[in-house]
Amino acid sequence: MIDPVILQQGSDWRAQAEVFEEIFFVFLALGTLVGTIVVAYTLWNVYKYRDDGDRSDEEFDAPVVGELPTGQGGPKAKKLFLSFGLSAIVVISLVVYAYGLLLYVEQGPDTGDEGNIEITVEGYQYGWAYEYPNGHTERGELIVPADHRINLNITSRDVWHNFGSSRLRIKSDAIPGEYSQTWFSVSSETVREQGGNATYLVQCFELCGPGHSAMKGQITVLPQDEWEEWYANTGNGSASASIRGSGVAAPSGVSA
Ligand SMILES: [Cu+2]
């Protein structure tokens, strides 16, 4: 059922969380650098042009409102255009860079649609229901395999909700009669690091009624083989009951 080549590709994808962390770090680093330069330059000028009582008023070349400071043969204007040019380069580069990454976040990795798992998420007052491609439904806990792109089609049964998981950096509206899309992917390394199954808290991010704060769920990511075993048994209900909360696959042959 699952192509091993796709699995291989899975480890090269970038999760949304990684992308957002990179954007955050780049903006923080650049902001700190530019801020340090601007503040240092300002303080240096404050010191350099301080009033030490030596200068008479006649020598003072005050700036004139509405005029570019070109009166002194150009050096001041050069400085103005240099700082304006540098700022423009920094801002334009950041816009292009962030826009490119956000397009990736929006579209997700190109998997040729093979191996992707489509899940329908339905919010209701107060909880989450999930429907798998084989028609199996779960409440509260979404169980998915590592190294796959999980596509979520999110909707609502009653009022506006918002499906999100902070650690996965995903968040999408759940609106009655409409479907919004998002995706996520957790690598098998992450699952291994977290001791065999990775769990992520799901919360509602749209005030939807008195039970809003209790509208929680969980995403559980299992290793490929464990998930397949679990999924193969979802038709009869027994495996589903045994895995809930434990994150451990039911022993094979337990059904029948
Ligand atoms: Cu809600």
C-alpha cells in the first residue's frame, strides 16, 4: 500500500514548524543587527555633535524643512541615499524570501499525491471528529503515520471553530458548509526521538461557546508499520479501542 520511495522522500520535506522557525530566526537576527547598528550610530552622532559650547550660532548649518540636505556639496545626500537604498534592499529581500517560504507552507511539499492521506476534520460543540479515506471515524484523537503528508479538510457541524496545533504550527478555520485545507508531516526521526509515538495537542482557536476552552484533541503520529497495522483493523472497531491513549499498536491477529 505504501511506496518505500515516498517514505524516503518524506525525510527531506520541511515541516511547517521548521519553516516558521527559520522565518522567525532570520527576522529576529536581522532585526537585532539593524537595530544595533541604528542605535549605535545614533548614539555616536549624539556624542559627536554634542553641544560643547565651542560653536557659534553663525557656523550652525540648520536643516531647512522641505529641502533635501544637499547644501554641503553632496556628502549628506549620499548618506541619505545610501541608507535609503540599503533599507530598500533589506526590505525587498525579506519580502521575496518570506513570500517564497509562505507559498511552500500554503501548497506543501510536492508528493505527486501518492502516499498522501486525506482526513476530513469536523469541529462540533465541543470536540473534533476525524474521517479516514476508508470511512473509519475517530473522535478526539487523530492517528496518522510518520513520513507522510497528511492533508486535512476542515469543516464544522455547527458554529465557527478553528482547528490548530501550536507545536505543529498549523491552524485553520472550521466553518459550517465550507472546507479549508492544511497539511502537516512528522518525520519518523521525530517519532523515534519522542519514544515511539509523537503526540500533539489540538485546540480550538475560535471562541465558539461555553465549552470552547475544553475543546481539545490530540494528534498521534505512529511509525509507519504500527499505523498500517492499526489502520487495517479500523473496519471492525476492536483495534481502534485498544490503541486509544496508549499509542501502541494492537498485536496482530487480535481482531476476528
Ligand atoms: Cu470550537
